[in-house]
Amino acid sequence: MVALESRMTVFNPIREIKSSGVIVETLVAQKSEDVINIPIDIKNNRAYVSWGYQNKLRAGQKVGAGEIVSVSSNLDLDTGMYVVRTRGVVDGLHNVQIKLKGYFLPAYAVRDNTVLVFDSGSATVRNIKVAGQDLENVCVSNGLADGDVVILSKVSAGQKVRVKE
């Protein structure tokens, strides 16, 4: 009996986590307008991009010191990519900034078009629609609402969690 009482008073981190939940980093979702950077490699005022980028680029967008002149709507049969023509751009890798409106999250918080949100003390999976992304950020256009608490820490769905204060 004494051994049982002694064991119960000793701090046990696993028991603590199971009873009160893992402490997690979070972000409160708030819709905003921001930019993502799409990298394109330009040579002789021409770049080749995939369909995912082709539908986001438009004539008149700034690239370096120049601008995009046209974006092909047909695949280049030699490369399987879409041709973007530019004017006044030196050869090399450049970023095109795309303005988007939505919920901007760190890229590491999104996995397979889902995020984890804090819901009644546990991590709950939420399906989302990604409007665009770069190396650091993801813009979510659907699946979140203002005030949703997105979990940034690595935890499993259904796991008991506490928000870090």
C-alpha cells in the first residue's frame, strides 16, 4: 500500500500528458491579403512553368526590373510546360509576387490539404483548400474561419492538447 501511494505522488510526465494534454503552439486564423512568391527561371525573356503556376501568372505582373508580357494557355509539347514571355528581365531566377486573400499559415502546418485545429481540448483534423503556396507560407481559401485555432506543433489527430500561454 505504501508503494502504491509513493508511486502516485512521483511526477510522471506520461501520466501528466494523458490527463491534461500536450502543450501546443497555435495560431488564431484571421483572413488577410498578402503575397506569395512564385519562383520562375528566365532565360532570353522566356520561362517555363507548370499548370499550377500558369493559372496564377498574368500579363503586366512585375518580374525583377521587367514584366510578364504573355502566359501561354497551351502546353509546349517539347517540355510539357507553359511558356511565359517577359520583357526587360535579366536571365536568372526571379520571384513573381501574387496577391491572395485568405488565411496565411506556415507551410509546415499543412499536411495533405489538412490542418489540425484546437477543438474542445483535442486536435481535430480540418480539410482545407489551398489557394497558393511558396516555400514558407500557404494561403488557405476554404476550410477555416476567423478565430479558428490552428495547431502548429506536431501532434496526432484526436490527441488531447492544451494551448501554450
